[in-house]
Amino acid sequence: CSSDAISAYAVLYINSSPLITTQPADQNYCVGDVATFSLTAAGSFLTYQWQVDDGSGFTDVVDGGVYSGATTATLSLSGIPLNMDGYQYQCVVSGSNNCNSSVTSTVVTLTENPNPFVSSQPVDQYVCPGDNAVFSVTASGTGLTYQWQEDSGGGFVILADGGVYSGTGTSTLTLTVATGMDCYTYRCVITGTICSGTSVTNVVTLHETTSPFISAQP
């Protein structure tokens, strides 16, 4: 008596717990820019949930507004407004139901590179014959550059160091022994090398005053 034997077999699947192999990094941004937080993880059937702390504790990020990719390995922020400076982010990576564990990434920070902002404007200068005139501006921002301009009556032109001028590419413009320049006007154009915004100061005037002179004796 004989019969065919039918064998049965089963496959053993080993699910691995999540492991973050590459952590996200801090991001700098200019207002209106795009920033991206990204990580790399290993494991089985992974799910991702980015979280944000705006100062009141971490909460889950939801796609919409500035956010996309809230449940992926890469979180993108587009058109970032000014008020998100200092926000912090982390990602919770979870495994399959069979490996019901999770791991949380390092906390990273979104930092704003501010556009140039003039906090102290230059002022008009009154000089006596043979005196120097100094125009100065104070500004805040990241990677600032300065360019002073002069209008002698035909419109503003860019100044360069030389002759009576020094500091034309700094926050302080000096005119050495400024004579014959009464009523010339000046301004400074301030630009950020990281953020592309530009700020222009108020227009200020150089006034030459004269020493006392007796034109008719008693």
C-alpha cells in the first residue's frame, strides 16, 4: 500500500525594530524660504511622525500650511514666516505591529537668518571749514554688506574709497576735510549675503558752516 506524501512548510519572517542611522540636522532659513528636515532609518514596516515644539511642548505636525511630508522621512517647510524662528523638531519612527517599538530622533532647531534692518539711522552733518564729516548707520542681519552713495545734484552714485572718501563699504562713511560739498546728500544701501533682502537708510545732508567774518567794521 503506497501514497504520495505532501509536505507543508512555513516561512519565518524576522521583523527588526526601528533604528535611526542618520539624524536630522539644524536648518537656517530666510523669510519665505524652504527648509527641509530629513533622517534615515532602518527596520521593518516603518512609519514616521514629525513633531514640532513652538515653545509649548511637542505636538504632531500635520500636512498643510507651511508643512508637507509630516509622516515621511523628510519634513519640508515652504514659505516660512518670520515668527517660526527657534521652533524645534523631532521625528518619532515606529516599527510594525510585530515589533511595536519606536525611536525618537534628536531635536533640531529652525533658525532665521534675518533680512537687513536699520536700527540707527545716519543724521545730517554740520562741518566747519577743514573739518571731517562722518555718517554712521547701525544695522542688524546676517552677513551684511554696506554701500554708501552720494547725490551732488545729479542723482545718487556709488562711492568708492579715495580722495576725501573712506569707509564707503562699511557702516561708517568719513569725508576728510569736506569743502565745496555743501548740501550734498548721502544714503547707505545695506544688503545681506545670506538673505537677499536690502535695506536703504534715510537720506542725510552735509552742511558746510562758515566761520565768523566781519564784513563791515564799526
